Amino acid sequence: MTTALSTQDRLDIQDLFARYAWALDTGDSDAFVRCFAREGALVWDAFETPLRWSGADELRHFIEGLRALPESAGRQHHVSNVLVEPSTQGARARAFVLVTLRQPDGALRAHVAGYYEDELQNESGEWRIRQRTIRDWAGPVLERFAGQPRDAARRPMPPPLAALLPPRRG
């Protein structure tokens, strides 16, 4: 078990989060896949059925599908309030994420607000994402506030995202 994270570990994890956002928002497939551990996974847990991409081939399919959607151009992931703690596998992190989308007139609008829950591991001296779970800013994270439902509201998957679904295994 990792009992403590050095200042360098924390800086390297911050850099990992920045590399992920830059790769995602500029459509750099190779850099995006490199952010993940060899058997890394991305879970998008905001829809009626959570989506999961595991391993380099499925992660590449995800970003290349996103890159093929014209509405993805101009998207920026703003990651903040990062909390990192040691774990038995390396580190765990939580972070806010706000996604803005550039409009045809040049203005930006908030598109999605949510958070990441990450399991991180150090592979050959590099911090990588073992699993990133993307969640909407709703449900259990807000349960301490009056009138908030305990369960996360599940929304239908927007039709354009069907192109991102991992290929069927089999």
C-alpha cells in the first residue's frame, strides 16, 4: 500500500489530469490512450446504462468516435479542486470537471458539470489512470443538501454518443 504521496507524485498526477484534458480536447488519440494504465478503463456513469471502455483499443475507439463528432470541436474540460490520497493500488483522486462548449458566435457556454473519481497507479515511473469514472454533479454527491435525491438521476444517452460505444466483444 502507498502510505504517502510525495510532492512530486502530486505534481505528476496534476500533470496527468492536464494531459488527459488536453488530449481529449485536441483529439490527440495517442496522448489520450497514454494517460491510462495498460488495462485502464473509462466509465461514464451518467446515463441509464453506464458506458465502459477498457484497454487501449476501446479507449482509442472512444476518443476517435468523439473526434468524429463535429459538435465535439471547441469543447474544453476544466478540471479543478483535485483531491488525491494514497491507496492500496497507488492513489485515488476526485476532481470537479466543468465542460464548456464554444458556440458558433465564439461565445462559450457551460455544457456539463460533473466530477471524476479516479483510481491511479504508477506504471514504470509514470502515473496513469487505472479507472476514471465520470459522474454528473447530482445524486449521492449532493445527498447532504435538503431535497436532493440519494440516487443519481440517470439520463438517456444522447444519440450522437452512440458512435462512442465500445465495439461488442465476442
